[in-house]
Amino acid sequence: MKRLIRVRGLPEPTPNHLTHLLAAVFMTLSLAAQAAPAPWFWWESKATGQRTCSQTSPGEGWLRAGGPFNNSQCKS
């Protein structure tokens, strides 16, 4: 079995280190595979009735008025 190159100041890798590394890599890959773009919604101002299309609320005073949509024009 070949020995890994030892870097000064770092502990020698053990099977336990490699297990943790592989687990972290697989968890990262599984999260990336599940990622999806955020949906878009129509938001309407309580004060003026103005509407805007956004993925998140523009702030207080806005109500969600339609959606979800998969594009920034809020069209199906």
C-alpha cells in the first residue's frame, strides 16, 4: 500500500478522516442535486395597488397577489 505524502503540520490521514471526507462530499452533491430555482410571484402594494414581480417580498406593505411562476415576467 502506498503511503500518502505527509504535509508538515497536518496529522496523517486515517480511515476515519477519509470516511468523514467522503460523507461530506456525498452530502454536498446530494444537496446540489435537489436544488431548484426559487419561484416568482406577483406582489401588490397595500398603499397604492402597484404590482411587481419578484422572488421575495419587496417589504412590509406588500401582499402576494399571484403565482408561483417560473420566470421573471410572472407569466405561465
